[in-house]
Amino acid sequence: MLIRKYMSSDCRQLADLFYQTVHTVNGKDYTKEQLDVWATGSVNLKEWDASFSEHYTLVAVMDERIVGFGDIAESGYLDRLYVHKEYQGRGIAAAICDGLEHWVKTSKIITHASITARPFFQHRGYIVIKEQQVFRGGIALTNYVMEYEKTK
């Protein structure tokens, strides 16, 4: 597995991976209606590219294909972390997360974890600050504000 920095040419593949992952991996925890408003299949690639470029974004490559990605802001907000449905459970998310956590200079990292991702982050030492409802297209999605205190 290769972990490398994001390039603008990756954006379309990351958008596709995001859609496929949400609609398969997260399907056990969310309804079809919730999945459809979370990942509509139509993202603004210019906005996503700008966000990925502004954040520290890592991409995982295996078998000559992108199999995961994650990004974190300088503020310590871990925004996105997704792994391809066929590459789950291989340590890809952990490797990406290691790189993101190591890069950021803040002592605390915050993320908004899905029901599906919550156990992964808890295993890494993140604690749930609160459960919340996020609304997309009038549909409520449950997620968790989680925090991680970096050790020196």
C-alpha cells in the first residue's frame, strides 16, 4: 500500500469512492433515504478539490487504484475518511489516520463520525463528546462529535 498526498487529478475518483462507500459500507447503519441525501452522486468537484487542497489530504493506493482517502484541517478537524468497500479491514483507514494525526500540530483532533465509523475511532482512542442529528435535504442523519487528545 502506498500512502501519498492528494493531487487534483484524484478528485473524481475520490468522489466516486465516497459515493460507493457510503452506499455500501454505511448501508447497515442508515436507511436508503439517508444514504441518498448523504451521498447524492453529484458533488461539486471544484469545491471538493479546493477543500482537499486546503486541507492535508492523503490518498491510499493499492493494486494501482485509489482505495481510500482522508483529510484534516490545520485546526485539527478530521473531515473525511473513506475506504473502498472491497478494501475494508486491511488497515487502510488506520494508515491514513496515522498520517493525518501525525501531520496536524494541534493537541486535539475533532471528527464527526458516522454510526459506522464510531467503533473505528473509539478503538483509536477518540471519545464521544455528543451524539447529534445532522439534516441533509430535510432528512436526519445521526453522527457523533468525537475528540482525540494527542500525546506528545
